[in-house]
Amino acid sequence: MDYSTLLHPIHQFLHCRTPQAWIDEARKPDNLPLLLIDHLVCELKAAQTAVWLIRKYVADKPSGEAILAWLKPYEDFIFREDHDSDFINAHKNLTKRVIVRNALPWADALVEKMVLLIKEELHHFYQVWEIMQARGLPYYKITASRYAKGLLREVITHEPDTLVDKLICGAYIEARSCERFAALAPHLDAELSLFYLSLLRSEARHYQDYLALAAQISPRDITPRVQKIGEAEACLIREPDDELRFHSGLPAWI
């Protein structure tokens, strides 16, 4: 399948492509377990971000608590070393209706897009874990990359700009994930290559959803903020990193 049409807006949105040095390091078989673990964690973090947005900005308390409970089996697995994978298929039964506590014109759109994103990210979590199990790759704790924290340093600290900036950050994270899946897929075995390519469409839609919400919520044109955060994102990708992660920069050790 030709993915160029899907990837073209992603490449236009990002301020740089993934450096070849990162691809060369990430494609090494010895680094595959680490990247799969980081991918697993990134899927949970993406779902956590979406849950946080719903709970903070739009959901009533009972709905917010119910949505938070969606994450518990996955958080127990990652952070509490409760590695009973029988419980990490809860995404198949997520049907809770969210009660919106306010009349903001964008509240329903945020709920709709974020609930879909949560379901998809938790499904991707399960898919990555299935691949790891099939290959006999255990989960172990790793340190977080500096990428997300580096992006969040750009966020303005007063509303509604805080929300708008966090949505723009979300758009860049999803767009970079999509770009990296596509960049890495040709260098992997057939199973992993097909899996990563299968994620492109949802990751591309997630980036578009985040960006559309930011534009809808902001009282002004978001172009300057998109540009500013995009420049910061590109710096994080181009600068040296001491550890290899799915969103890390140039490998500093080569």
C-alpha cells in the first residue's frame, strides 16, 4: 500500500524528519526489546493524557472516576509490576458514557475524540504486549525519555492557552509517532513492519484531532503557537540523547 498521501501532511507539519542515525540505531536487533517496551509505555501515556484532558476540562466527577478506572489494569502492569496480562484487554469493554459538566461549545468534541483515542491507544498497548509475549520478551522498567517533558516546557501557564498548547503538543507527539513508525517499518521483520504500518492511519488521525481541537478552543489563530512548539519539537529530535527511546534524539554514543 502507498502511504505517501497519508504521510505527506505529517511531513509538512513536522519541522524535521527523523535523523538517519536514529533509524540506524533503532533498527538493530539488540535494541528491539527496549523499543517495544518504550512503545508499550508510550501507548499508556497517550491514553493517560486523553483521560486527564477529559477529567480536567469537561467530565463530571462520576464520569471522570469511571474513565480513570479504565487505565488501572494498564497502570498496574507498567508501574506496579502486576504483570498479569489477563487484565490488559479492558479496552474491549469501554462503553462508559461521559456526562459533560459544562456548556462549553467544544466539550462534546473533546470527549468524542479523546474517548476514541483512549480506546485505540489501549488496544495498541495490548497489541505490543502480544508481540512481546510471542517473542519471549519480558517487560522491565525503563526511564522516561526527555521528549514529552521537553515539549511541555513550551506550554503557556494560563487558560485557555494552557489547554490549547497541550493539545498542540499532543498533535506533535502523535505526528512524530506516525513518522517514526513509517521510517522504521522498512527495516524491521515482516510481522513488526506490518504492525507499525497498521498504526499509521490512527496516529495520523490523532494528530489531526488534537490540532482541530486546539483551533476550535483557541480564541485566536493558533499558527504562531504551532510554529513555536514545532521548533522546540524539532530541536528535541535533532539534539543528542544519552538513551535510545522511541522519541529520542540523535544517539549521543555514536
